[in-house]
Amino acid sequence: MKSTKTIQGGLVNLTKTKENILNEEYESLQKHLQGEDDVKLYSANKQQAERYYDEIKEDREYPISIRKDLIDVQNCKSDVCDYFVNIPVKGRYGGVNVPVNTHDEIPDDAEIGESKLYREDDIFFINIFLENFIFLISMENKNCFPIDHDKA
């Protein structure tokens, strides 16, 4: 069965430079959404914000939407983190490679979809969306019968 799944992760072991670059991009997005035009914001992040957010509330922070063709997720071969995620930002050519620990494993053959970078209490988190995610259901319990809910 094909479906989508969200993998939640926290950015860990950020250097001050990477944290400052992410904070600058995040703050620039918030300012852009509040109506400021002269901000340093990566063009794709600006386009995504204009595409998704029609009604902007002043007392709310909005996540950075990262297009699926711009995000890059790589396995980490050390104990530093689970994955390295490349996030496109205006402040550094080629984006920022950040270490991320996730609550669940990302399969090697998973198709990464659009993802969201957000901040809570000055800590960055990322939701990585997996598209066409195939999950298998164990049939160890022989008393369980599948039901097709699509048929009326």
C-alpha cells in the first residue's frame, strides 16, 4: 500500500556559524511574510512562502518549506547524528549541511518530499516528508483480517 509518512527530527550539534545562518534565514522569512520586501532570503524559500501562506498572523512563526528537489538527506556514518540534511539558504552558497537525529529511520529507497524547517524555543526541528512510502503490515496474528474501506 502506498502512503506518505512524516519523519520528525531535531537539528543537533550545530556550530554557531550554522545556527546563525539558519536563524538569519528563518528571521528573514518571518519578516518577508509580515510584508518587508528588502530581506536576504533564498529565492526558493520566498517562492514557497508566497505559494503556501495566504493569511499571515502577526504573532505566529511560520516554517521554512523546502522543496523536494532542493533537500538532500544523507546517512551519517558516525555517532554525531542519524542523518545530514542540506538546507538551501541565502547566507551560504550550496546551503548548510546540518546534523539531524530522527525518531524513525528513513529507508534508503524512500522518495523525499517537501519538508518543513521550524523553530521552537530557539531549537530547530525538521519534518521530512516521505512520498510513496511503502510500509508492510506483519501478518503474525492469524486472527486479523484485512478490510477494504474503499468499497461502499
